[in-house]
Amino acid sequence: MKLRSTALVKGFRQSTPYVNAHRGKTAVIMLGGEAIAEPNFASIVNDISLLNSLGMKIVIVYGARPQMNSMLRSQNIETPYHQGVRITDEHTLELIKQVAGQLQLDITARLSMSLNNTPMAGTQINVVSGNFIIAQPLGIDDGIDYCHTGRVRRIDTDGINRMLNQQSIVVLGPVASSVTGECFNLLSEEVATQLAIKLKADKLIGFCSEQGVINKNGDVAAEIFPYEAENILKDREQNLNPDDGDINGTIRFLRGAIAACRAGVPRSHLISYKEDGALIQELFSLDGIGTQLVMESSEQVRKADIDDIGGILDLIRPLEQKGILVRRSREQLEQEINQFTIIEKDGLVIGCAALYPYPDEHMAEMACMAVHPDYRDGDRGALLLKYLLQQIRSQGLHKLFVLTTRSLHWFREQGFYEVDVSNLPKLKQNLYNYQRRSKILELSV
């Protein structure tokens, strides 16, 4: 019981900076119909309620594609598609309105839950829906009339912001009305994207069946830029199965996330609707759990190669001369270059750190950490630490240690704690310099 309590307190404390960072920020959350149909959906709604209670401004855009397909199949109705978009005739629209209305009521009911045996016991969340979205018809393309399939024409951002400022959750669906009083079936991904852009949201969040974007090595890509997302889309679209609604939804979300990012939305997150607590882990932990798409930057964090040696030497030599870093010869650096991660900006190495694994003890050492003096105010040290922690986890290691003479407080701020020489791997104990008297700090991963 004590161990469980300690873990709870530690996790709560570590989440505090993220609580402060997210308070007052706007997030547009795209809930596809696949996520709504998942047994874990109740937990997702509870986590969204938690975000609201922590001061985030939440807009939910829900989809209903699998539910619509199920309803249409039960009525023996086949709807044609053109360019991957459903053509919605009048009869189909009536069924879609039924499905969308039912889902809106279900989501509202779950957000209203406040029983004592639920995570949001005693809370009172106001859920608001309305005609915030004005639609218009897609019209005719290649002689094909899309009928009642439409797109976003206008968004009442002032009205939505008034509701958000009152701490209400705004819930919007895939059906919207037009200035002529007609209803149109919209792509929920387009609605979510346009809302994120027009509201100048801080985040666009989507759900998929995987943990996020899976790279060619089978690992979750923790962070990607828009150009990388475009390459991923090209690969997936070539092997697209039109009957796989979840993959199609993910592709549409990524397209929207690219557009949102380039229009100024700082971050878009793609996480699993199957993983309990994925939303909380993504937003309130250092490493997250899914994939975030971020604005393209002139800075790049990457593994170092032989061409970076000159830049690394220019960075670390002043620190070596001051005795802050242990001196490394160029020959040693050449031999160990594969251990280094660097931050590069416009061709200049502005940060570096090395990682030395001790697999027998399931530990690793972070060493030779340096950030250019002109760039020390941008949390780049924390960024390097984050990337090294990802490497450690991928290698199945459990502890990271560092030896320092000048940066004790910075490492303690990152969660490290001071330990004795006996905590070091045996090989490192034998190499410890007692004259230098470096402090030893450790972080459990």
C-alpha cells in the first residue's frame, strides 16, 4: 500500500507543471465514431471531464461514420462515394441526423454523470451544442452531385468562446445547417480542423486504434513535422483499403493536423482510443504516449554523425576549459560519436549530450551535456533529456545517472535524486574520480 501511495504522490507532483501549462488553453478533441464504439469510451469521456475541471477549454467534435454505416446497412441502403466522400441524398440524410442526434445525447449524458462512484463525482459540467457551424453544399464535381454532403462555410468563434469562457464544454457533430435552413452531412475531421484553426486552439487531438503513428521500425513516432506526416500519408494512401474506416479516419485526421499546424495550431496529438488513460498520459507526462505533430522548426534534434564533431568540439571546449566537463580528445569523440545526440539550428550545433548504456545493470549514463550560451533559455536541456529517455526505454533500461559538479539543482528540477557511488555500475565505480568529487544523481525511467 505504501508503494502505491508513493507512486501516486510522485505522479501527481510530476504532473503539476503540465496542469499549470494547460490551464486556460483551448483544445479541440476529435472523437471519431470508432472511438465512441470502443468499450474504453467511458474512460475517455471521464478524462475529458477531468481536463475541463483542470481549467482547459474543450471543444468536442464527434464523428459517426461506423454508426452511420451500420444504420444504412440495416436499412439495405448503399450510398455511393466520389473522391472518397459520401454522397448524401435526402433519405440518407434523415438517417444520418438520427444517428448524429443519438450520439450527441449519449455524449452529453456521459459528460453529465457525477455519481459518487464515478471519477467526476460532485461536478457540474455544462455541455453546450448549437448552430455554431454554418454549412454549405459541396456542390457538383465531375458531373457528380454531392446532394446533402457539405463543407464548413462559417464558424461563430465569438459564440463558442463565450461558452468556453464560462467553462462549458462545446459539443459539435457532423451535421450542420446552412443559411437556407437546410442540413448537410460534413466530414467531422474537417469540422475539427477548421475549429482548431479559427479558434486559434493550442491543441488538436485525435484518436486511432494504434498508439499513434507507427514508424517503419514498428515504434510509435513520438514527434513528427508536417513534411514527415505528408510522407507517411503518401505511403498509407498507396496501400489504402477503402473498407478500413479506422485507417481512413486516421489519414483524414493527419491531413487536418497538417493543415492546422501550418495555419498556426502549435500541436496536434494522435493517441489510442483503446489505451485507458492515453489522453492524460499524453498531456501530463514528459514523454507522452502517442504522436504529436508540431510546427516545422529550424531546429532539429537528431543522432550525431562524424560531420558534427567540429560543432560539438566548439560547443564543449569552453566548458572543458572551465572544468565543467571532462575533457575529450577529438579521437575519443570520433570513436564515441554514435553515443551523441545533438540539437542543430541552421547548421550550428547548439546542444549535445551523450548516452552510455550499461545493459547488465539496466542503467545508462548521460554525459557531456552542453547547450550554447545563446540558447539556454529555451528548455533545450530538457529537450535533450527527453530524447535520451526515449532511447533508454527503447533499449529496455530502467535508470539514468549523471555525474555533475555545477548543475546539481537543474538535474534535481528534472526529477533526479542524489545517490552514493555504490549506486553506480561496477565499471563506473572503478573509474570514479574522488578528487573531482562529482555529485551523482539518478532518475528512474
